[in-house]
Amino acid sequence: MDSWGGAMCSDGRMTVDRGRYPDAVTPWERKAWREAVLDWAGQGLAAHGLRGAGPWQVRLRPWSVLVRIPVADGGTVWFKANPPASSFEAGLTDALSRWVPEHVLRPLAVDTDRGWALLPDGGTLFRDALDAARPAADPRAWEEPLRQYATMQRVLVPYAGEMERLGVPAAHTAALPGLFDRTVEENTALAPADRGKLRGLRPRFVEWCEELADAGIADTLDHCDLHDGQLFVAGTGRHTFFDWGDAAVGHPFCSFLVPAGAARERFGPDALPRLLDAYLEPWTGEGRTAAGLRRATGLAWRLGAIGRARSWGRLFPGAGAGLGTTGDTEGARWLMRLFTEPPL
């Protein structure tokens, strides 16, 4: 229990959750940084006629500082701070709220220089809705979120350049071989034998990239980590997507890797064909065949491992205790997933 307080914390208390990373170092350890957060969040709330009420619940992870702030009307507001390598999330969140407001949260305040955002509560997490439906949970519950997410990706195609100017990493399909080379060579956790295997895979990797590029699907926003805890049930038949710190501008179909994995783990492999059809529905037309779209998704399933491997490097400097100095241990695991046949 921390004892520092202020206007936001009416009783001066808070709880701090470090999860599986008790030794991770984040800016939260610095008193001046905490006080700056307190002032900034207080100003952001006041601008919307809100006032903090009760202790903060602080969640510290190597990749973010997340604070749950109860407010006087009984609601909740969330503060999020990203590391420098993913500080683009604040600006991206703000931009998405203008470009695709029906699909995302609208922030109460953002500080793009510091990578800070103040966000409203999004409602029920999709994961919690699935858990509450047990044992009657149905894999078809994923179908509509995937359709809506794919629809959002298509709308965002014209904004790809603007997203990159906001700092969102570029992972264009044509540039993936270069990203592959850098990721393999820079990863400090790869065993020598695994690094050799990956180097030997490069010619096939290049062929996959070329074939995927030939499918004619434009690069757009790839969430890169769209599991069932990264979207809300925002109303009947409506979902909102959040947590863009792992995002990249790249082939949209790479996004299917993570939600399909989450659905497969919960419901089994038989769930995947229907979910793939739901995700691909907004991409049909313009001369594309169902077989061609499915083939492209299988290629993107493999190539999506690069985005996951690179996102593990976006930690607070010095935060990687137990993860390798830059998350390389997790990154190495994702790189080796390139050898796994897509279950599609």
C-alpha cells in the first residue's frame, strides 16, 4: 500500500498490482512522475466535470502503467502510460476516435509527447462476457467482433500514412524480409541452432511475403494482439476495440493470428472455419475468391509472428526482468512459431 495522495485519492490510498513481474522497473517508481500523473489526470477529469473518488488501483507491467480511477458519479476512468517505443498509442487512440468513432473508445485526454491517455470505461470485456456464458458459450460469439474489426481495418486503409506519421511502426508486407532479418539478428535470446534454422527459412519467408503482397490487399492497421481481453461489448451486437500499444501498419490479415488462437484455445480447432469466414466477409468482392482470401490468411498467420516478436521489444527501458533485457525471450518464442503450419 502506497501512502502518497492528493485530490484524486480522497483517502490517500492505492493498491499496486505487479502481476508476474515484481522486479520490473517502470516510471511509477519515481515520485515526481507519479505526482505529474496525479496533476495531469486531475486536470483531465475536471475538464469533463468529473472528480476522483477513492483509491487508485495501479497495474504495473513492463509494457504499460495502467491506473483505474473511481470517479464521484460511481463510474470509472482509466489512465494509461506507454513506454517510449509504444508512446504512439495515445495519439493513435485519439486519431481513431475521429476516423472510426463507432469502433473505439474516445479518450478524455491525451498527451502525445509523454504517451499518456485518460480513457472512459468501455463496459464489459468480451472475455468476461464469454466467461459469464459458460458452459453455454458459443464460438459464434467471435463472429460479429471479427466482422466489425475487419470492417474497421478496411475503412482505415486511406489513413495508413497518417498512422505512420503518428509513430505507428511500419511493417509493410513488402518490407517484412528486412524486419525478419533485423529481428532474428537482434534477438539475444535465440539459441545458436534456432538462429541458424531461421536464417535457413529466409528464402521461404521471402516467398510467403511475395505471395501475400500479390493477393492485392492493402496494408492498414494491424492490432497485433487482438485477444478476448482487448475488446468490449459496447451494446447489442456492437463491440469496441482498444489497447493499441502493439499495433503496426501492415497486412491486415496478420491480425487474425491472435483472436483465432484465443478462440481455438477456448473452443477447440473446429471453431476456426466459421470465424475465418466471418473475418473475411468484409474483404470479399473486387474479384477476390474465397480460396484466395483463405490462402492469404494462412500466409499472414505465419508472418504475423514477426509483429508479435517485435512488439515484445517495446518495454520500459530496464523493465525486462525475467523477460530478457528487451523481451527477447518472448520474442524468440514467436520467431520459432514461423515453423508452425497454420491450422486453417
